[in-house]
Amino acid sequence: MYIVVAGGGMIGGGLVRRLLDNKHDVVLIDQNKEACDKLYAETGVVAVNGNVTSIEALNDAGVRKADVVVATTGSDANNLACAILAKSFNVSQIIVRMRDPAYKNAYRVAGANTIVRVTDLMVSQMMMDIENPEVRRITTIGGGKADIFIVTVPERAKVAGRSVEDIVESRQFPSPCVFIAVYNQKREEFSIPRGKQVINEGDELFLISTAENIKKAVEFLTAKNRA
């Protein structure tokens, strides 16, 4: 995909690196020439030294052919202006970083498809690490509305030997939590779980869930039989 990243700070710079690693065509816009030069030297990214709210800078970045525009600056006002301009160029996917929740409705009106509040994601991750250290969060989806987690089935787990179908139909298992994959460490097998698949001790379970539901799911999946 052709992706324009507006803002080359810590978040934007990190995103540029990941996108390039995944073989996307990326163009960076940043008004700080040092930031542009630094990312160009490190990654080879095409960098436009200009303001993300400038039509000229967006044109130089090739916004007319962009599949995605991501506004990652530390200013909601700048990200909002960038989103409005991207929408005027008929960019189909616009993603914005939000600092102040008061801007949420304005971002929606401006045409942002995805709104990411980094502070919320960081707090959510820290809470998860504190309360459920046995859970690993891989990524966030839906603008922070849900996450993909990995839960390891411990020894003597009550769910060991039960099928996926049996587990998800249990009243103690939250229905909004969905199995998407199972990795069996002993056989080194990765599978998309079907209803009859049996869960074993040591299996890594990949789940999609909201943070409040993953806690209930973890309690159920890691509960142990008495020795």
C-alpha cells in the first residue's frame, strides 16, 4: 500500500519503520528537517520537509494516490487539519492519533476511520501487565476497542482436554471473547481452531476480546484442578 505518515516523532517514526519492514510504500511529512533527515538516514524513507496541514506538502507526498494517511503529530489541531485535507483528496482510509478526547467527534466529522488514543492504549497495557501477567497482548484493533491476546494453558488446567466448542459454550466464558488460533508447543503446530479441537496443557490460545472480557476469559482458561 501507499501510505503517507504525517509526523515523524516517536510514534510516527516507529510506524514508518514497521511499515517499511512490511514492504509498504511510505512517505513521511514532518516540519522538522532534522527528523526527516534522521529517518531518511536510518530507513531510506522518502521524507517531505513541510507542515502536515499544508496542501503543498501533502501534494509533494503524493496524497492523491495514497491508500492510507496516518496523522501522528502531538497536536490534535494539526492532526484534525491533516485529516480534513486527506478527506478532500478522497483518501479512503484516514487514521489519527488523538491526545484530547474532546476532539473525538471532530475527528469523526472530518472523516477519520480510526482514532487512536495512545495514552489509553498504554494505560490498558500496564493494567494488563499488572493484573494478568500470564497474558500477552499482541496488538490492538478497531481503534482500541479490542485486542488480540495470547493465553497459555497451565498445567492441571480445568480446560485441558475440553474442546473449543465446550469451552465457548460454558456460561463462565465471556461470549464476546473469540478464539482465533491455537499453537501447540509440543508438536510445534499452529492451527485455526474448530469446534471439536481439544485444548491441551501448554497450548497458546490466541483470542480477540475487549480488556474487560479478557480478564474473565483468563480466569476461566487458567483455573486449575486441585492437586
